[in-house]
Amino acid sequence: QSRSSIAYEVNADHYHDGRIKPGLKLSLSGQRGNFDYLVSGEAEPRWEYRKGYETSILANGLPNDTVSRKTYTDQQPIVLSTNLGYQLSDQDITHFNLQYNQNDAPYTEDRVITDLLSSPAKSDIQFDNVGNDSDFWEIGGDYEHTFQNGNRWKNLFIVNNKEDDRLRERFNINEGDVKDLFLKTFNQYEEKIFRTSYSMNINPSQDLEVGVERAQTTLESILKLGLTKGGDTSNQFGGLSPITDSNATVEEIRYETFAVHNWQINDRMSLESTLIFEESTIKQSGDISKKRDFNFIRPKLDYRFDITPSLQLRTTIEKDVAQLSFNDFTANINSRDDDQNSIAGNPEIRQEQSWRYDINLEYRFNNDDGVINTNLFYHDLEDVIDKIDVSTSAIIQSANGNIGDGERYGGSVDTSLRLAKFDLPQVLLTARVDVEDGVATDPFLGIDRRLQRQGRGRYRYGFRHDMSARNINYGINVSGSFEGGSLIYDIDKIEDYNMEDFIMAFVEVQGWGGLIYRFEATNVHEQYRCRIRSRYAGGTIATGVLSEIENSCSQAGEKYAIKIRGTF
């Protein structure tokens, strides 16, 4: 038998600066005998015009300066993907996957910096031109063979590559568009994974899977910083004086040997046990040459108990080892701070480890009227990754590194409910609340504080009303975070972040030609995000003195979208 269908969606987004950007999604799916396929592509607009304003006061309370910003980001990711499957025989099946993602995000920024300490106040105008090219591709596949006794042999591979090429050039408009900053970064990530496993049925209530996985991850990184410091200049640094010329290659070879045992204890209880032995070698070359070996044992227990047909208990105990970000090994950029062109790397950084304890209780209402899920968790952390002091005799600077042990704990309630008891079964309410806390010892101040940018928790709520008789549905979704606690402690500054709620309302109608017409309104309240930054001079946040406080807010405005979906 053969079958196929095409689904499509066209849309247009209207932004608060008057821009209208089109978008398109298209997919072809089908089956021809033992062959099935899915091919899709999309180009979604991500234009952003962000307006921001910052005020700075000195430690003695005097106004220092103001900064007015306008940032234009022209981003429209293009994603192409395919998934092909073929049933070779009754015992053999294979799949092949391919994805390509072009995610360029160039932007320009105009800044007007007004010095309030001079009389009269003096304004400087700066212009940033940032080219940001990003490409990603991935190829993957799997093959599975089922033996006559029901045992299975599975293999898969994944190869992917991501390149980020970024160039920031800053111009001083007051001095005749003179360039005073050249900052170029290039990062190429590559990952190759191969995994093979064998699954067997021990008895009707137990099965076992054993296997091995090999992964090779590589980062090639380049950073070039040029400033108007006088002396020799170079075309490779935009005609400015070379300040930093860093390059590095980081490679990790990782092996995992694993065993997964599933046991259906009885009709109401099950236990999944996992044991993973991981060993890896990380090599770094370029500015620094270094080689380190690691090995970890990672057990996990997952127990489920159906207390009643509607009430389920689930508990998990797991040893987790977080994967390192290779960007932490090498010099990189800080896009959040105009006064900090680059940040240092740390070749000594180690993986953050944790013992994780989770307990979930889920209750399902009768007649599919809804569900309530509650969760409590506690994470015992080791080698927490945060900012550490890597200063030299010439400069005070920090890098991501390990600061010792810590804790993370909290809970959540997640619910969805149909209002059937109020004769409104087509109305669905959803809500979720997460609260969390944690503690680690700050490496600069020596005090116990929250984990970096952890926050106090998040929430979301919304409703959806399906008017089936009229082929209309509408709703609204709101999400946000509790204010306070989202702090970043760095060697010479402390940052406090806060953001207003994200709101999206929609109306969807099935109309002419069987098409679905959808209207969305996003952030009609303009959703401000703000940051208070306290800077210290003459040392660290522990040894220096408060020099200024910056209060900055920005908003990208509202967005309205029209989407039309159909199939044929």
C-alpha cells in the first residue's frame, strides 16, 4: 500500500516597530510498502527590535551616566530535516535521519551614552555591527534486529557539526565613525556517537539490556581582540592593535558501558535499575596543552507503584555527572557586559556531580478530566561550577570553575483540569508551580548563598476553550518566575536579574477550504526584562569598594501573528 500527505503552514508576524516578516512550514510524509518517510522544512521569523535604557549612579549617590540602546536582530532560522525508515524483514528495521539548521543572527546596536558628571552633560554615540553566522547539521541512523526468541540487537550512530562565526565591530560616531573594537570568535563543535546494545528476556517479568557507547566531541575555538591601544596594527584585527590572539582545540573521548534491568514485580509495581561505567579522556592543545583522564560509576533506581488505578507513586535515586561545556576551557566573549570584551577559560575545570533524589505522586481524575502531579527533589552537589578567581598580576578576571559542594532542593505541582463537573468539558485549565532553593559557598565572599542564577521558582497557567460546534478554540498562556534570587556573583560585580511574565493569547478557527486560521498576540504588555549590576573597583567584590550601580531594562515589544494551516 502507498499513502502520502502534505502539511503546510504559512504565517506573517507583525512586530512593534512595524516590520512584517513571513514564515513557512512544509512537510511531506508517507509510506510505500515497507518504506516510510518524512521530509520537512521551515523558515520561521525571529526579527527583534529591542529598546533599552540604563541609568548609573556612583557609590556616593551622584548620577553617573545614562545609556539608551536600540538593537535590531535579523534572524530567520531555516531548518530542513528528514526521517526515513525501512522494514528490511520481519526481524530487521532501519532508520536514517538528517537535519540541517541555518541560524544566522546578525544584529546592529545604537547606543547613546550621556555623561552626567560633565557640565553640561556630554553624549557619545556608539554603533555596533555584529555578524553572527551559525550552521548545524546532523546525520543519524539506527538498525535493530529481533531474534526468534524475542531478544533484540540495536545499533545507532550520530554525527553532527556546528559552526558559530561571530564578528563584533564597534564604531565611535562622534569621532567620525572611528572603529575602536574588533572582536572575532569562531567555534566549531563536532560530535560522533556510536552505541550498540543487546536486550534479552530473562523471564516473563524481567528483561536486561547491556551495551556500550563511544562518543568523540571536539571543539576548535579562535578569539581575536583588537583595540585602539596604539602601537602596531594588523588587518587580521580589523586594522586595530592586537590584544588577544587565542586558539584552542579541546577533544573528549568518552566510553560508557551500561546495563539496564527492568523488573515487573507484580501488576502494580515495577523497578528499573541502571548501572553505567563512564571513562573519558580530555585533551586540550593550542594556548595550553593538557591531558586529563576521568572515570565515574553512575547507578540509578526508578521505582513505580500504582497505589490505585488513578494514583501512582514514582521514586528515583540517581548519580548524575554533568557534561562539561567546552567553551569553559577557552577564552570567550561576554555578550551581557559592554565593558568586558572577553572572559578567561579554565583548563582545570571538572564535571559537576550530584546525587539526585526525586519522588513523584500523580493522580488522574476519572473520565480523563485531568491530572495532578506533585514532585519533591533534593540534589546533593559536588564540584559545583561557578565563577572562580583566575586573576594575574596585570588583570583581575574570573572564569568558570569548581567551587566545592552545594545543595539544590524544591518541589512542583503540575495540573490540568477539564471543567466537566461544571458542564464545561470543553474548557481545559492548566497550571504549574515550581519552587526551589539551594546553597553553595561563594568563593569571593566566603558566604553561603543561592546557586548561580537559580531563582526562587517559576510558574505558568492558562486555559483553552474548544467550541467544537463552531469550529473555534481560543485560550491564553502565561509563564513567569518569582522575583528575587536570580543573582550572578562575579569577581568584580554582582548582577540581579528580573523579568516580567510572558503572555500569549490565541484564537483558532477552522474555516474556508477546511483550513485552520490562527491569530496570536504575544506580550501586548511589552514584557520588560531588567538587571541591576553593582560594580566594584580596586579589587574583588570582597576586597574592593562599590564604584557604581547600573539599573538597566529593555523590552522587545508586542508581536502579532497570523497562521494558516492545511493538509492535502
